[in-house]
Amino acid sequence: MLFRSEVVASLAEGCGATAWVAGVTQAHSWMLSHFPTQAQDDAYGNPDNVVSAVIGPRGVAVKTDEGYRLSGFWPFASGNQNSQWLLLGGVVKNEAGDVIDEGDFLVPTDAVTQLDDWFVNGLTGTGSSSVKVDDLLIPAHRFLSLPGLVMGGSPGMAAYDE
């Protein structure tokens, strides 16, 4: 049985770009497993879907009655040009502007603007670039609190035995 790192190393023998995207997207799937099951169903209703990410809190979301209004700019979204979904990190503020949480948002790739700014010699084939959104409504079930996850709980943990 090959471990993930061995698989990525084997892929890298043929193509560094393929290995890079395979390495990072498997981590995104793990992260998505902590989201509510409805968000997991959104992303993996088609099992061929790929999830790209910039997990760090680069954006800002305002919590509303409808969910979250997300805006921001995320550089280095590896593999986003070949993905159907993105995990985008951001701080969460209330309507008064106070920071109340921090986490990741599950966003359809076709809802973001992909920028043509990836000019990396060795990893051109990764399908990477910066992405941005402006005041995009994200349903509440497509948010995962990172402090909540770190403190030992996530909606997805309750759905699985291990």
C-alpha cells in the first residue's frame, strides 16, 4: 500500500505540477470532511469534483441572517482552474464590524474571478492563480469555524465513526 507522500513522489517523477496539485487537493478533501454534511454533499454530489483552496484567512465575511457576505483576494489558489469548488479562508465579522470568528468558506469556482497572474516557471501546469470575490453570499452550511475545529469539534466529525 502506498502512502500519500509516496503517491505524490511517484507522480513528481513524471510531472511536478501534477504532483503538487494531487498533494494539496487531498488535504482539501480532509478539510472538507469537517464541514456540515450538506456542504460535503454540495461539493461531492459529483464524485469527480475537485476542491482547491487558500485556507488562510485572506478574506472578510460579514455574518447575516442569510449566511455570510464574503469579499477578498486569495493568491496562490493551486489547481483552481481545474476545480469545481474552493475553500477560501476569512475572518468573520458581525454587522457592527467586530471579529467574531475565523474559518473557511466553500465557494463554487464559477462564482469567483480567476486572475491571470500565475507565471511560475516550474509549476505553470498546476492551473493556479489568484482568485477574488466581492460581496458573495455564502449559505451558512458552507462555513467551517477553524477555532471550533481546533478546539475538537466540527459538524463533519459527528457524521463519521473515525
